[in-house]
Amino acid sequence: MRIGPFVYFFVTVALPKPVNNNYEIAMTPTRSSPRRGDALVLTLAFLLITCSSAKAQNSTYSFLRNDISARSAAMAGSFVSMRNDVNTIFYNPAGLATVTQSQASFGYFKHLLDINAGYASYAQELSGIGMVGFGVNYVNYGTFDETDALANKLGTFGAGDLALSVGFAGELEENLSYGVAGKFIYSSIADARSSAIAADFGLLYVIQGANPISMGASVLNLGTQLNPYIDTRENLPLEIKIGATVKPEHLPLLLSVNVHRLNDTQDDLISHFRAFSVGGEFTLSKELRFRFGFDNERRRDLKLGTSSGLAGFSFGGGLVLETLRFDYGFTSLGKIGSLNRVTVGMVL
């Protein structure tokens, strides 16, 4: 599979060396040595190449691909290069390095039928370590009837998924940050249990100025099952994402473009970039935000017959107060239905 072009682009173009005094310093100056920075950049590049070379296979724990917060869902998951949001731990742990104050976030996700989900996240700076983040993401699939071979009801059972994440982020040099997160994954169906461990890695580069640009890349869910449901170990939903966020001149807008699942097997190089999403956030006033998004892969997957309806489109809004944030996100699944998310965030 041809992988060189997009890996080369990220390592050599998306991570340029900052020019002294040409841009404002994006974050607190780092004390990291150039050798340390180069080593970590090369490590992520190695992960990108290795994971991209792996053929995409059927995987379990698909809930790890779900959008998390109402803000990210309204922007169609275009969150790889976003900054100053505690929920970047779920998309690109390097984003934690840009969190300016301790933050906490909680959310509820109403899925189709009786499926409910939620999350909680927290980040704060620890002296000598950097910004540390914690996250939990769960899905409750509801209650099901248990029957025998003759359809006689024997009782009920439940099913659910859970992921616990712990991550940290720091600065390699001016405007360039890294992040690493480890996660424990647990799943259950009736009396059956399954568990796994995984790691996420990410880089984020910021070009400061009147119209800042940020570029990010992450490798998510790199790990293995500890205890499979049966005897065969299944693959985790390994995913490579890259993206960029820009602030267009003279517009109160953050615009993000992300490409997902770059490690999936495709017939040609161009096909790798069909799984893209675009998201935007308008600042309507000091307190009000309006968000929109489009996920091309979701729209393609949810096409029924000759029509996709509004599948792939999303929107939402936010109310940003001094120490509180309230967000809402709506995601259309076309003729299948829609998803609604509500999030509360706090600056501590």
C-alpha cells in the first residue's frame, strides 16, 4: 500500500521548524532539548508508517470511534487539531498541552433506541510533568430478553462498554507539543466479559499570529486484548487521523478539516482521503457559539437507495460563561434517525 506521501507531508511540511521572532510563542517556552523533540517526532512518524502499513481488519470496541462531546460532534468530529479543550484527550492527546487552565467536562449522549452513553474528562497541570488528563467514556446498550431455543423467556440481560484514559502532554519546542495516553477498555454482554489495553499518541503544531493555524496528527487505539470474549483475540479499532484548524482572516470562525482512518486498506492513495470531515465554529458574541459539520464517510455509509438525506451533517451551539460552558450537538443519520448530545464544561 502506498503510504509515503501523507507521512512525508506531515513530518516535513506540517511540522516545520519555527522561525525565530516571526510568530508569537504559542505556549510557554519549553526546556526540552532538540534531541528529545526530534526523537519524539521520529517516534510518531514511525508509528504512522507502521500503522499505515497494517491492513485494516474487522475490529471490536467500535464505540471508541464515537464522537465524545457535543462540541466535537457538532463539528463532525473534526477535533484532531483543536486547542484548549479538555476533550482533546479523546482525539489527540497532544491538545492537552494547549489547555490554559484546569478544566472538567461531562456529557450525555442519547443514541438510537434505548442506547445511552456519556463521558467525563478532567485536565490540570502538574509541576515537572506537564498537563495531565483523565477521561472515561461509556455506552449502555439497554436491557435485552434472554430466551431459549423455543423462544421462551428466561430473563433479561444487559450489555455495555467502558474506556478509561489517562494521558499527559508537554512541549517539544516552541509551538510543537506531544501527547500520550493509555487506556483500559472493558466490555460485557450478559455474563461474558472482555478487556483490552491501548495507547494513543499525538503531535500538534501551532503557527501563531492574527489568524493562527494548528496542525495535528494522532494514532489512536494501538493495543491488544487482554481477555477476549471467546478464545480468539480481536483487533482494536486502530485509527490514524490528521487535520488542520485555521481562523480565516476577518471572520469570527474556526474552521477544521480532518482526515480519518488513514490506515484502512484502499485501492489507491486518493481513496485514503475520502474519510474526511469538515467542522466550523462561529463566535456570534462573547457568550454564544454556532457550530456545523460534515462527515463524508458517514454520509457514504448511510446512503439508502439513491438518497442520503441529511446523513453526515451536524450542527449545534454553545453558551460560554466565565467558568461554565453549555454545549449541544445534533448529528443526522439520514433516514435512520438522529443523535443528540448535551455537554457541561467547567474552568476550575
